[in-house]
Amino acid sequence: MDNLLTGLISSKTRIKLLVRLFFNPSTRSYLRELAKEFDVSTNAVREELNQLKKTQLLKTQKSGRQIFYMANTAHSLFPELKSMVSKVMGIDQVIDGIVNRLGDLERAYLIGDYAEGKDTGIIDLVLVGDIDQYHLNDLTRKTERYIKRKIRSLVLTSEEFDEFESKMQELPRILIWEASDSNNADA
């Protein structure tokens, strides 16, 4: 993970926690789940969680015997950290390099692992609109080389998306772009 965060933060576990919890602020995770996902000891994860909680970057929620950790969206540094994590994961480049250049795009969703804040190296997108597949493939190849991640796209018309939307409700997802007067991005 040679990137902006490794230059600022020496703990790889802390970086993974920031990516996992700040990319999608609705994500909540518990200690053992994170330790297993990161393949590190629960003590290493606990230490980093405690440090982030001490700085109030994380908040907790108890459910039965489990304590869930999540990003503190009210923290003054939250917007900046979320933006940094998006840049590290390459989502800003996906939006700039692909989504903003597709023309008749209505919406773009990030689904799967990345929507959960897991940097697995494969970015899954659902693109809704009338899109030239050749142009999309060209933009995708260029963006993949730049961000050093694989991008998989599912292109649907509005009608196809309406049929697919119920299945998408079961998937982790983030709306990263929607056509509007200002063409803004959530991510």
C-alpha cells in the first residue's frame, strides 16, 4: 500500500482501519471481524482501535456482547479523512477518468468489497445509462493503469436497472455519481 497514507501513518493496521471505516461511513465492524480480515492479532487491532477512539475519530456501539466501531462523522477531520481514503483507493480517479466522461450516464454505483471499505484491488461498478461500451473499455483500461486496480463494470439501461435494483438492495453499495444540474459526486 505505497500511497499517501503510508507516508503519514506508520501503522499498516491503522491505515486499514481508516480505509475500512472512513470510505463508507455506514460501515460498522467489530474487533474479531477486523482482526480476521486484516490477518493480524486481535491485540494489534484493539490497540489501534483504542488510539483512534481516544482521538474521537471512531465511535462505538454495543450490541449484545459485541462492540461495533464506526467512523465519527461529526469529527472535524472526517471530511478530509474520507477524501484522503477515497483518493488512496482510487475512487476519485474512477469518477474523473471514467464516470465524468461517459456522456449519457444517469448514475454510478460502487458495489461489493470497495463499498464496504475493503481495498481488494478490484473495483466493481454499476453504471446506469446509454453508454458506448467501446469508450467505456478504453477509459477503464487507462484508469486501471493509473490507479493500479482492476475495474469491472456492469452497464444497465434505466429499465434494466429498475429490474436489478431489488437485487442491489442486498449488496453493499454507494452511489458515487448521479446526473444532476451540477453533476456532483458523493465520494
